[in-house]
Amino acid sequence: MTEKLSIRGKDVWVMVEPFIPHRANPDIIPTEYFKVSYHLDESADGKGEMFTDTNQQPKLFESPVAALEYANEKLMEIL
């Protein structure tokens, strides 16, 4: 899913995508997470700047709403 946000007068496109982790036991909950990235150009190829954790892995969220809220907060700091 792609959302267009306006932050400090700049348009930003935020992409939230499902992420299914590989686990030895597939019954562990949650079975699906979400990762979020952004780009500043509407015509970008969909490969935006990924939000990462301290290990430079995609930061994972339990819901798309949590991912969008995090992106909004971080983009306020970045832009």
C-alpha cells in the first residue's frame, strides 16, 4: 500500500509492505509483520528508503497503522 503524506510542505510517498519472517515453527504469532519505506518523488520505481533497525534490517511493525505512524514521526525529524 502506498500513502501520500504532506510533511512540512513536502510530498512524501510512504510504502507499507507485508513481511513474512522465516521461522522454524510457523505457528508462532504474529505470522506477518509490515515494513515501511519512503521516497520523495512520485515517479520513483517503488524502491524507497527503508526504515531500518539498529542491525540495518528492515524495522518491523505489527500493523500497517503502526508502520505509517512511525514513518510520519521519523519523517518529521528527517525533513
